[in-house]
Amino acid sequence: MVLENLEPHHVWEIFEKILAATPRESKHEEKVRRAVRDWVSRVAEERGINLEVLEDSTGNILIRVPATHGMESAPTLMLQGHLDMVCETDRSDGFDFANQPIPVKVDGEWVIADGTTLGADNGIGVAMALAVLVDEDVTHGPLEILLTVDEETGLTGAFGLDTDRLEPKSRLMLNLDSEDLGVITIGSAGGGEVELERDVRVEAPETGGEGLVFLRVSVAGLRGGHSGAEIHLHRANANVIIARLLSAVMTEHEVFLSSWNGGSKHNAITREATAIVAVRRNRLVQVRDILDEERRAILEYYEQEVGGAPLEPSIKINFVETDNAPTLSREESETIVRTINAIPHGPRTFSAQIPDLVETSCNLAIVRTEEGKMSVIVSARSNIDAELEAFRRSLADIGRLGGWSATLDQAYPGWAPDPEAPLLKFVRKKYEESLGHEVRVEAVHAGLECGIIGARIPGIQMVSIGPTIKNPHTPDERVKIADVQVFYEFLKLVLRDIAAVHV
């Protein structure tokens, strides 16, 4: 076991042996659900406790845990997290997330993965919830541990939560999916996707390609990141850069698009994208001049330093000649590029009430070329539901003006803050006692399951908390070792004293 010397031992053991060792990509949680069920069954048998495990048709798991001695009259508390993880790698040979365990390693004061996402989002929160079942130093009232599926690609588990089947008793909930020690989240953004599609017809290169030269235009090495929590950090989006480059060429020269592929996750800022295009051979020098000029301007912008580091320290923009391929017509190529170039990316508005909080934003997440079809997925978020829907309609209108069909998926609701909730006041007091200093209470622009779960369980009080995790959804993801121990000790205090909360 790589993490065997880390504390709290139970947390790291569960994280490594169950969660990191078991494939759990979003929408493919079958193995990890089985691993959790089997582990809970073993714990119940070994410790002689009655642990009830329920599962709904979506795959969400609810574990009912009886109170420890003397805590039977405490209110039932739910510990909630999600089982799935974002799977991204920067390994040149790729990584088989469906079969290989996450290669965890210790890097100084952090736990990281070797060339892949770590899955601390939300594996470390799940590990803490499960550790309560085997840690004999923990005292607690009646507990419910709710583990949802497919949070990362559409909050499917929360949407499909079958409260008739699971019958949750809790009216208090700790969501363990936040990523900053000393911060309590009490509100989050809603969100939804807009998918643009169009049928396309490719043609053989003109006169066998004799009059055209083909270029592979690629962007790589970007930092990426979470398209909600990190959308304001001036990080580059590879699809946006491809659109900028091709649009610049199109202002003066013909461009024939063959393919464009970039991004794979709606909630990750796109790190890599590639377009194959053709231009007139007798205009190649001028085209290269335009691309070089745009590249210089882009690189100069992202060389700006913030906190002593460039915005994009490893950005790479390349255009090299490549093999001939079938192309779209010039007219259709222009329509596609100009439509995508018109789609906004990044923060749109900031909150008038909460300083520095992004209110509405979008992420140009995915551009995909398939046989006979092109598609674009834009992920929009807003802390105000009405603004979200208005913004999504405007994104759809951009696509329709360019001749695309537009589909708006089911949006998930935001989570409205309640700064006077008794659970918040209690958790804040315990957190400050544990840390020895004031904590921050905030709303975030990321989407959390709390808004949906709150709609499914009316009246439930919720806060979202967690240890420090950096760069989620990227191969640079890391979780701070010391903060995991500090947070777990705080969690034990909350469980011990939860009877003080008025429900």
C-alpha cells in the first residue's frame, strides 16, 4: 500500500484500496458500487453491526448506520458524496481507466496520481464517510451515508435519486464534496448543456488535392481545470484558440475544414484540440504568416504572470502539413468556424450581491467530428436559475443562426443560501473551534448535488465542506495530506456533538 504511513489511516486505506483501486469513471460505476457494497458487508460482519444497504435503480447507494451507545437520540445526519470521477491523462501512451487502478503517489505534502486525475474529487470525501464505520474513536448519532453516481457528467445520480426506494430519514446533511479547508459552502450554481449539431457532407479534395495543402492545427499543454470553480482564472480553452486561429485565416483566405476534435468532458476546460484544414497551396505562405501572428499574440497573453507563474506555462500551438483528406465545402467550413468562434467562453456576469462571485458563465467544452455529423457542447452555469435559462436560449440562438440544430438538456437547479440555518451555525462554530481561527462562508459557481438533493428532500439543511484539493479534473489534481487529517478530526467533532443542532 503506497499510502499506508499516512494519517488518518482508515481514510487513506479506503481511498487507496477501494476507490483508487477500482475503476469508477462517470457512467461506469458498476465495479465501485459492488466494491463498496462488499466492503460494507464485511465491516458489518466483522464488527457485528447492523448496516442496512439500499440501492435505487439509478445506482445510488444509501447506507444506514445505527448510533453508537448513548447517541441514539441525536438527529439523523446524512454524509453525502459521489462515487464517480473525471478521468483525464497526460500520459503519451494513454491510460486504461476502465481496467487500471489509479497510480497514487506521495509528492511532498500532497497525494497525487502519476499522469492521471487522482479522483480525490470526490473519493477522499467518500473515504471519510466510510471511515466512520470502522473508526472506533468516532461517536455518532444515527447516520445515513448517501453515495451518488455520475455527478461529474450531468448529476445523473442526484436527478435520479429515488426517495421512495431509499426513504432517507435525515433532515441534516454534510456534503463532503468541497475543496478548500476552512471554507463552508452554502450555495452553488445551477447548470445545463446546450448541444449544437449539424449534418455535414465531405468531399474529395479538389482535383485530387493538387491545389490544396493540408494543415494539422493543434493546441495542447493547457492547464485545463474545473469549468465552474476555475472558469474565472484566465485559463486558455483549446477549442477557443482553434476557433480564433481559423477565423483569422478566414478573414483573408479560403479554408476547407476536414475535422475538428477537442474536449471530452462538459465540466473540464478543454486542454487539447486539433483541427485538420486545407488551404490553397499558392496562399500557404500568407496563411502561415497569419497563424504565426495569432500564435505570437496568444502566447504573449498567456505568458502573463499571476502569483509568480505564467497563466499557461506549457501551452503549445502548432500547425504542420499533413496528409490529404476529404473536406467540407468552403461555405460550410466558414459557417462552422464562425459559429463556434461566436460562442462565448468564460465568465459572463458577476454577482451584484456577493463580491468576486461569478454569476453566469459558459465553457466551450467539446467539439466533435463524426461520420456525417459535427457537434458542439457548451456547458452553461448560473447562480440564478432564470439567468441560466435566458443565457442557454441565447447560446442556442447563436447555433440556430448558423444552421445548427440546438438541444437544451435538463438543467439542474442552483442551491439558494440560507445563512441563518441552525446546521450552518453549528458547523461554523465547530470548524472554528477545530481550526482555531475564523472560517469563510461562501456560495460557489460550481455545481453541487445539494440543490437537487434539497429539492428531493424538502426542508433538509445542508452545508458542503472538505479538505484542500487543487486542480480537480486534471492530471495535476492533488489533495493536501495534512488537511485531510485536520478535516477528519473536525468531522469527528461534528458527529460527536450533532445533538446540539435544532431540526
